[in-house]
Amino acid sequence: MSLALAPAQVAAQQFVSAVASASCPGTNQTGAVHVSLQAAIDAALVADDPVIEICPGTYRGPITVNGLGALERLDIRGVGADDDATLVRLSPLPGVPGPIILVDSASAITIRGVTFDGLSEMVPDTLGQVIAIQYDGGPSLTIENVILQNIRDTSGAASGIGVLAGGPTAPGAPVEEQLLQLDRVTINNVAGVGVLADGPGVSLTVDRTLVIGPVQPLVFPPTGVRVFRGARGTVMNSHFSNFRSPAPNRGSGAAIVFQCPAVNEDDFVIAQHNSVRDADLGVSLIDADGGRVVDNTIIDAQIGVSVQSTGNRFFCSASTVPPQNLQIVDNLILDPAQAGVALTTIDPNGSVPISNTISGNSIYADVNLAMMPIMVTAGENNDFSQSVIFGGPTSMILDTTTGNGTDGTANSYTNNRCFGIASSELCVN
């Protein structure tokens, strides 16, 4: 893979070339020349507002970016001549799990025009985790025009993470604000999670990004983007494919997951204008409070949009609330195998999705599949309205709850139009 970059407009204070005497087309080589990226970063510690330009070549990790307390920013970028492609490969040492690059800095960091290749064929099966970029601290990390690929081991048994921001913290530890931004990034063959935003204080934006799930062999279900344990995130204008679990008893693969994230205002957009194809779950909302899932296209998923209550299971805190105040609107869901939109619970204490709005969605079901376009096995005071449903040999809308809502369910249904083989009392035809 390669990336096309325009010529650099600013002379680099630090310059990296695999051969120290070589010049790098497209740059004005005025700074010091280094044969390793780590040496250039170390030299940047004493520079003002440094830019590090990297000539095409192969550079080994692990690499650490830390300190830089006196600098406002550090810009690390691959460069090339004119519009020629710039390909910079950063890979871990054989047998070293990474991260390939660790960022823990007091400065704003930008990485652009670089390919991070985990060289999975070199990573033994005994490693527990393989990480490309680990963002442990600092005000912001921006990743632009970057490729992350082959972040895994040979068997798929290791937990691969393309980009990790945050992580578990000790009880009572101060919350540090971290802003992670991905723009025009390609993530391919990561045997775990493509992007993981984990913990309070972490804010994630993913825009114009392509995320492709891992190839076989695979042990654990893959995830494209996961916003987790009090983190906040927005995923938009991005494309996801190939997020299937290798075995049903190992859980579900998912393109986009919000699992006990930060509480959002009702109109805060968490997923918009994305396309998902071939996933167990298109968008998964687990114990999420507030936010809009709007105008996404989800094709060939087991469940297009899953809203699930788990209680404080699966590493969420004891204060976790059930899914509530979510708006799932104007999405297009094509050929789901089980359900277009599903509301469920696995909380042994009985919490259920409450007060969510599901409106204006279009669900096109395969008439040969025994699926329910809308399936509600748990929920209260959820509002389903103005959706259009086509096809499906079984009930168009299945709600097994009981209460004072529409037709004795615990939820309300208005102006949902259903067209196909089956009928439903909850549809307006």
C-alpha cells in the first residue's frame, strides 16, 4: 500500500533517511539527518516547534514519543517527490509485541503519511497483545493519511489493536483529557480492535476512514471502532467491512461499538454517514446514555443496530445505566439476517433499554430469511415511529414485552409502514 502526498512546504528541523547520506525527494533538507525515527524524535526534544520528515524506507519499532514539555506540537510525516507515493514502514522487532509507537507527551502530536505494518508473519503466537499506536497521554494525537495493517500474530490468538487511547486506570486516579483524531486512515487486518478509546477523558473522532476486518486464522471476534468505559466518540463518513466472529460461542464481531461510553446530550452525534457491510453487528449500543445514530447504511449484518442492556457486566462500572435517550434515526438497513433493529437485555438484574427513539429508518429484509426487521425482547417506553419495512416472512415487528404501550407492549408504535408477506398489529399498512 502507498500514500500520495504533496511536497512538504516547510523545511524539516529533523530529517530521517534509512541511509544517512541519501537525500529525500520533495524536501528541503536543512536539518540534521538521522537513520532512525527514534533518533530524530530524541533530537526534537531540544528543538522549537519541530517537524520530522521521513524519507521512504523501512524503520523498525518500538518507538517512543514522550516529554516534549516545552514544545507546542510535533509533526511526524512521511514525504515524497512531487505526487509520488511515500511509503514508510514501521514494524516491531521480531518477537516484540509493541506498541510500534508509544505516545505519552505534553505536546500535540501529528502523525501523517506513514504505514504501520505489524509484519504479522514475524510475530509468534505466544504474544498476548500486538499494538500499532498506543496513546497514553498528552493533549492531542492526530493521525492523518496513515495505513495500519497486519496488527496481529500468526494464529490470530493475540489481541491486536490498531490505535489504543487511554486504558484501565487505578480507582481515584485523576482524569486526563486526551483528544484522538483519525482522518483518512486505512486500517486493515487487525485481529482485535481497529480503534479503541478507553476511559473517562478520552475523546475520539473518526472521519473518512476505511476499516477492514482481519483475515483468517482468527480466534476472537473483531471490532472496527470501540468507545468504551466513559470515553466519548464520534464516527462519521467512514466505511467498515468484514467483522464476523470466527465462532458463535465467542461472541459477536461488530463494526462500531459504544459500550458504557460517556453520557452524551441527546442530540450529540455518535455515528453518522457510515457504511457497514458484512458484520455480525453493524452498530452496537451497550449501556449507552444519549447520542444519535443517524443516516448510516448497514448491509448484510446479523443485526443492523443492536441496543443491549448488560448491567455492570463486561468491565463496565457499577454505575452503568441501561441504554437510554438514544436516537436511532434515518438509517438504511439492507438484508439483516436476524433483525434490522434489536432491543435486548442480558442483565441478570433485569435492566432494559428505556426511553429511546427509533424513527425514520428503512429496513429491507430478505423474504427468504426468518428474521424480524424490528425485534424487541426487552424495553420500556421506547418510541418506534415512521419507519418503513419491506419483506420478511415472519412478523414485521416483534415485541414480546408487556405493558401499557401500543397493543399491550411496554413501548409505543406509530406510523410504521410494513410491506411484504407477513403482517403485524404494530404496523400501519
